[in-house]
Amino acid sequence: MPQTQDGSHWYDVMPRASWSKYELIDTKQNWFEVYQLNENTYAIYEPYQWQEAISYLLIGTEKAMLVDTLQGIGDIKSVVDQLTKLPVIVVNTHSHFDHVSGNYQFETVYGLDKPFTLNNAKGHDHSVNAGNMTPDTFWKNVPKTFNADTYENKPYQISKYLQDGEIIDIGDRPIEVVFAPGHSPDSLILVDKNNRFMMTGDTFYPAPIYVYSDTSSFRDYANSIQTMLTYQNEVDFLLPGHNETMQPASYLAKLHAATLAVLNDSTPSTVSEAGSHTYQFDGFSIIVRKPLDY
């Protein structure tokens, strides 16, 4: 949230020290920060808005894959065009606005054939996400072309429907698609075994993980975490959709243990005024609603 219960602000922790490990790429704009994670992988980060959303550009020998397109605040396509001349496939880890709002800029978008996804692909007018674009949600460097008072999520076309377990080969770089519902009905993870990466979207990031909305399912989430755990010997790093990148894959076991603790009610929770329960663990927390049979 823009402001926490103790009166601190999200930007009080900025800049996050963990990003200094990676090479900062100059893309001649000041909204996104672009970091090179390895020879063929880039993180495109929005550090100046409270979502701190992260997109990933995966470069193959024939194509590139853009994992999420963020909030539509800045011109993400102009950044991608500087990083690669290859044809770009967009794959979203899920269709919440902070992951798909730049989709409209790209010709090739792969998505899920689910009502939740198809509805979000229609776009949303200003009234739907206006509350996420208030002055206190920004820190600095807001693009001159951006107007929070008219912000909207533009519609986009889905070029191809993805299947669970499908392999997308972008050229000597096969990316496995794994459905992982829970945070949203259309959440998925992407496994890049060649580089030992797992793109987790909002299924995991090192911060409060939201599994309490009307379109979330904690039962589905717990099952998805079990599925993710089966990849623990095939990946070294988790690449989340918010806050910080390149988290150790050891979080998979911690996340699995955390979901079991929530299910078994074996750890205390903090209850908000709205009735949601927050369970705190080492490096992250999980926010749910009760009862858990949803």
C-alpha cells in the first residue's frame, strides 16, 4: 500500500539495494529502469510507482518473449525495441492491469482461454483502476505524456491461446508454460530450464502476496505452490513480478511450508479491519480471507 500502518511510505525503502547487483542499461528514458540479468535476459522495472512492477525480456536466437507489459504508464515498446530487433511474443503471468496494460502496443500476445482473461483483454475505463493512480502512488519521474486523471487500460487482441504444459521455443530457449491459478484464475508461471529461471508473476514475490480477492482461490493457490515445488531442482532463481528480481529458488520450499501452515492454522495471523488475515513468514507474507474453502 502507499502508506503502511506505522506511517511509513513504500518509497522509504527506495532504491532497493538488491538491484545494484545488475548492470543498469541506459535506454534514454527515466520511467523504467532496465537491468541486464544475464547475456540474454533483461528486467524492465517500474521503481517510481508503488506497484514496483517488473517485466522480463527473454532473448532467443529466433524470437524474444516479453513476460508482462506493466501498467501502461511509460512506453514499454520503445524500450523493448532498443533491446532487441527480434519478433516479440508477449506472455502475461496473469491479466491484472499492472501486468497487461502495455499489451496493446504489441502484435503478438499469447493468453489463456478463460473468461477472466478475455474480459480483461477488453480493457477497462478510467473508473476501474483510478484508485491505483493517485498522487501518493508515485514517487518521481512520472512521464510527461502520462495523465493520471484519464488513465485507462486499453484493449488488446490475444493471438494464441496457451495450454498447460506447452513449450514455447524462442530459438534455443524453450520456455515451459505452467498454469498456476490462485492469485488470479489465469495465473501461470514460466520455466526457463536452460537458464534455470522461473518467472512467477504474482504467485510469489518477496512482499505481501495477495490471495484474498473475490477472484482469488487459496485452495488453487496451495495446489499451484505444490506444482511449483516439483521444479525446485531445475531452477536456481525465481523472477517475480514485483519489487525485487532473482530470488533464490529455496523460496519454493519456504512457500510450500507457508501454505501448509496457513491451511493447518499453525501460525498466528494479523486481522485487518476488512477481515483479511495476514500470515508473516521469512521474506514474504500471505494475505487470505476466511474461511479458506475458496
